[in-house]
Amino acid sequence: MYYSPNFNLTRKLLAFSLFIALSACGGGGGSTPTVIPPATSQNHNLTVSLTGAGSGQISSTPAGISCGSDCSESYVESTSVTLQQTAQAGSTFNGWTGACTGMGACTFDMSIDRSVTAEFIVDATPSENDLTVTVTGSGSVTSDPAGIDCESDCSETYDSATEVSLTAISDVGFTFDGWSGACSGTGECIFDMSVDRSVTATFVADSGTNQNTLTVTVVGSGNVTSDPVGINCGVDCVEDYDDNTVVTLSANPDSGFMLDSWSGACTSNGACVVTLDIARMVTATFTAVGQTSVLIENYSASGSVITISSIGSDASGITWHPGIGQYLIVKNGAATIYRYNENFNYLGQINISSIAQDTEGLSWVEGNEVLVVAENNFAYKVTIDEFSTTVNGSESVSQRYRVAQQPTGNKGLEGVATRKATGSQLVRVYAVQEGDNTGASSSTSKKIFQFDMPDPDPLVTLSFEDGSLDVTQPFNADDVFGDRLRDLAGLVYDPRTDHLIFLSERNKTGVNVLQVNPETGAIISELVVSGAGQFEGVTIGPNGELVFVSEPNQVRIYELN
């Protein structure tokens, strides 16, 4: 058989290729290897929610959750996550629900999707309770924490969780005798304020000190306190004081009431100062405002004429300012107001700007407001407190009123009075025009004007001329007064009786003060005031006394008999 020359070469190549293929397969009889892909990680979602009326924040370890703002995150499967809670001020954490429960730590693995809720609640507002301290005898009590300083401040409100410690301090000549009420004995007085508490500290006079008893009775609606302390009647109306102790009693009427009179060791309605050389008794009678039968004919002069040398001349009007406890006296021709305490000790002066120089009268209104009238028939409402040294009557600062037309000659407004606002009733203003004491000229006749003071102040001039101020004359002053009051120098409103009290500079019959019904002009009572110069102004003092000021610089006080 014949083979071509290439036959053997081809056979050799086929054998070699088979060898290579068998080698690549690992040799005889081997199987093909399986290829396994690398494992992949699965993620799970964590969702956090906030609930409750309080405020707080949740954070996580590892980072991812910052809820409030970021409340969901994806974590690799099996990651261990811990949540931390932070309550904001005024709130408290109140527990987990969902993947965690209760109040403890919140840790879990992320083997599945998870959700967690955190509740925050608002802190409970601590309740408050009242502590009242009473001192019997001569001494004082202070507290820790501060609040009680009894002599003067004998009640305080504390949070219910507060612990209070009281300290008793004896006055000279007295010894602390013990506690009663929330504490007892003479030792420490410490308690919590979980309920209202009252404590009495009793001080007794050292042996060998003679004492006398002061007994106070209150009739009507009000209370009486003492200096030195001891009397606080309604609550404590009997007190023992060292022999010859001088005690000043102060009457404090309730709203809608006023002191009508003292009786017993004090009389009338002036100051009540008692010397305890023996046992004494005092009664304070309070009556409802506007319901008393006070008549000016029952007043009489008290003490001597007081000369106020600080003014020098031309004292023109007077008012008692209860907000600062001072008398204010205005001087005419100088636009100056002078201050005095209750005993007419000089306290300083207030300069007036942007008001007509011929100021004639003034009246306390309410708060720190004072109404000043001038001869040009304008009224100006200014603010005066205990620190005022100047007042500005300019229209942009103080309310002003045009009450009547410019008078003929020097016969304009001489006095002003105010009835306080009550409920829906605005402040009522009464002002008097002097009048010609001869009665010869109708243009300068005696006049009584009234208007209600608008609220709030528009800070523009309100005038009868354009109708922006409704000014009326409740009665004809010339017809009512005739020659009984030849002119009108001042007036004051009496809240005890709802009457006006008019003062005349000159008179024909001897009477120069009249008590009048402000609506009809009916004359209720009359009084003759004498002993000083030309009377120009009248007010009612802090204890119901009638106080008159006269030119050039004198004060005369009348008290109720």
C-alpha cells in the first residue's frame, strides 16, 4: 500500500493534539471543575419614630440615625445597632416600643428590617403652695430659701417640692418662746411645701419688763397694722408692748372702702399714734365709698397753721398723690410744682415746660397721672412719679384739653377735681372758672365745667370749640352760689359722698367752703375756714382730712370731729 509522504506527518500532528487535549483535562478520566461566585451581603432598613407631647432626639451607634432630622438608615445584615435617647429641657423620655421596649438600653442586630418608637413626655409642672407666718410678740422670722421676712413680708408661695427652713429673731427685751402650726417647740423649723402651711412664732418679754396691752377692733372692710409690728388686725388684733412704747397704727381699707374714723385711744380720721403707758383700745371703722354721710360742717381746725417756706409766695393749688404718698402744691406765675410728705416736710420741686406759666390748680387722676389747669382755660395731663424733676406738657408728650374760651382778664380756670374711672365710666373732670367777685360781668362769671377724659389719649389737643371734647356745665354756678361764694378758687371730689367741695377765695357771708351735689348744685353742707391767708386750693388727705392751701405759702388742716 502506498502512503503519501505527508501521511506520517499528519498522523503525528493528530497524536500530538490529542495529547495536549488530554493534558489540559487533567489526565485520563478527570471531570471538569465547578466555578463558585463570591458571596453577596444583604442590607436591612431601620426606621425610628418619635411620639408624645415632649421633645427629644435619637442617635445611633454606628452612625446613621439622628432623629429628629434623619430617622431612617440601611445597615448591613447582622450589624449590631445601639440607639441613644436625649430628652430636651422640659421633657422626659418615657420608653421604647417596637424593636426595643421599656426604659433601658436599646440594642439589636439588623438581621431583618426593624422599627423603633421613642416616647417623650412633657415634665409635670410642680404645684405651688402657700406659706403664711404670724409673729406674736416682738421679733421677726426669716426663711431659707428667701421669701419670708416677717416683720414686713409674712406670706410666700413655694413649689411643692421646696424644703423651707425658718429662723426666729427676737427683738431686744424679748425671747423666742416657740413655734406653733407646721412646727413646734423652740428648735429648728424645717418642712416641705407639699401642702399649704402656716407657722406662728411667739416671742415673750424678758422677765422684769413691764408691758401694756393694745387691743384693736375693725368695723367694716379693711385691716390695721402697727409700727412697731405686732398688730395685724384682722388676724392678730391684740399685742403686748413694753411700757411707754409709742405705736403708730395704719388703716388699710379694702377696695371700695375707706377709713371713716378712729375711736377709743384715737379719734377722728387722722393719724393714730398711741402711747402705751396703760392698756389701750382702738377701733377703726371702714365705710363703703360713696355711702357715708360725711358733712363738712363736722370738720374743725386741727393743729396750727403750717408755713411752707420752700415756696415763698403764690401757692395756688394742692392735691394728695396716693401713688407716691406725697402732697403736690402748684405755684402760679412760675409753672412749678412742689413736693411734700404727709407731715409737709419739703421733698423737692418739679419744673414744668410747655405749659402756660400761670398754673392755678392740680388734681391727681390715677396711677401717676396728674391734671394741671392754667389761667388760659387749658388742662394738661402730666405724669409725676417719685423721681420726677421735670414734666413736659407739650402736645406730643402729654394730653391737653381746651376747656373754655380764653377768659377776659385774669379770670380763667382756678381749680380742678377728678372722679376716678369705675367700670365703663371714664374719669370725670370738674374745673372751675374763677369769676368776677363783683358779679358784674357775665363773661367772667363763676362757672363749673365737666367732661369725661377720653381713653386712650390721642395726644392732640381736644377742644370744646371743634366738638372733640364734650364740655358741659352741670348747673349755673352764679345762680347756685350767688354771694355765698363770691368767686371759685378750688374744688375737690369726695369719693366718700360723691359730692364736690368748693372753695372761695373771697366771701360775703363768712362761709367759704360748700359741699355740693355735682349734678344739681344742691348745697349739702357748709364750712368756714380761717386762720391763714387767701385760700386758693383744697384736697382730701390720706386719712380723710380736708387740707387747704393759701397765699402766700400756708397750709391749714381740718379733721372730722
